[in-house]
Amino acid sequence: MDLRLLRYFVAVAEELHFGRAATRLHMSQPPLSRAIRQLEADLGTTLLHRSAAGVSLTPAGATLLTEARNLLAQSEQVRARVNAAASLTVGILADSTDPGIARLADSYRRLHPTVTITIREADLTDPTCGLRTGLVDIAITRAPFDPTGLHLHELRADPVGAVLRTDDPLASRDHLALADLADRAWFQFPPGTDPVWQSFWNGGESREGPVVRAVQECIQAVLWNGTVGLAPLGHHLSDELVVVPVIDLPPSPVVAAWSASDTNPLIPTFVRLAATAYTP
């Protein structure tokens, strides 16, 4: 039975007036009258007496009113229980200061207040933030990495620059090319890290340098050893560091990523909200 029609009937049965019921339901009176006639046709019985004096319930209508109230109450209980059980684990790649994350959290919280969100912040050794091991349902991360078995939706693409100390001879340049950094040490990720990911952050070349696992380790490698680090332009760094654009590096895409086999109905909604939150 159509719960929408039952809600309409309960409103009319309680108000005993089509005009007041329509106002209560925030709709006009003609479609409400048609809906009640459809319900009567579906049930094969008259539910309301209509006369110049007003509206009254038939015996069948009185019975339906009791049953409809029970059904609607049960449907709300089911909705509440389902919503209470709804949860989503979101992986974030060590970038929780990005304003896009704050906008996404705000919009999701307002539109889906009953969904429990758990955040797992991953380090730089796993750009999927735990997707492949089942630790998260969806990740807000950076590409490129091996996309096998995953769906990716690009949210934004950020130009990339070299992170240098302010006293570095190259720090005053307006821009750099990869050739300007060829003789420098570059940070490396641990063995076993996605090779596509490692190659991107090494400018597509085989490099040597200290192994790091987290953003702060990259920053400290620059401060202590003059190691070349890379970062999206616009990120806030300490006063001792600058980010100089590297003109022959491709942008770093921010993506939503999730398992291609995951049918969780919360994921499509999350992706749509993320696309809006990350729109420049």
C-alpha cells in the first residue's frame, strides 16, 4: 500500500476538511482529492462521506484511520532504525586542513544528520587510505595511483610546486623546471608503496633521498637536509618554507575513490556532495 496515500488520508480524516488537510500537507486541494479517490478505488470502498455539510468517515474509513496510523508509525520506526545503523568510514590522505573537507563535513552533517561518519587519516604510504584492505568505505585522496578495482571521481586538480627552505638558492625563483632539481635529493616512500604514486611525487624519474611516511616527515626532511619535497600550491607552510611552482609537473588531482564492487547506497550521495564541496 502506498504510504504517501495513507499520509494524505490520515490528514483528511483528522481534519475532516480537504482545504485544511491540503494546507497541512503543503499541497493544493485538487490533487489531494484525486489521491483520496485513487485510494478508495484501490481499496474498492468508500472511505469518506462528502456533503455540503462537510466530510465524515465511513465505517471503512474509521477502520483505515486506525490501521494507517499504525502503519505510518511503524514505517517511521523502520526509517529511524535504518538511519541509526547507517555509517560510513571515510579515509583522508593526511590533508584534513583542506577547506574542501570542512565544506563537505558541513554539508553532509546538515543533510544526513543520522549517518555516523568515521574518519581514518592515512599516511603517504597508501594513497587509497585503506580501500584495498577494507578499512574504509570511501577515500578523499590524491591521484595518480593504481586504480585497479576502484572507481575514481576527480574533485579538483591542484598545481604542484617544490617545497624549499627560504634560504635555498632556488627559493626566490618565480617558477622551476624539473631539470633545476635534478641534482637534489628527493623524498622516497617505503618499499611496496604504489609505484604510480611514487613516480608522480618523484617527477616521473628514479630518485634518491630519505624515506618518509607522513607530511611532517617530508617537511622536516626539507628543513634539516634540503631535500626536495613537493606539495600542492596554496597549502599553508611554516615561515621557513616556500613552495615554488614547477612548470613541467602535471597537477595533482583530488579524487573520491571507492571499491568498484561496493554497493553501499551512501557512497553515491557522498560523492555528489564532495563534488560540490570541492568545486573551486
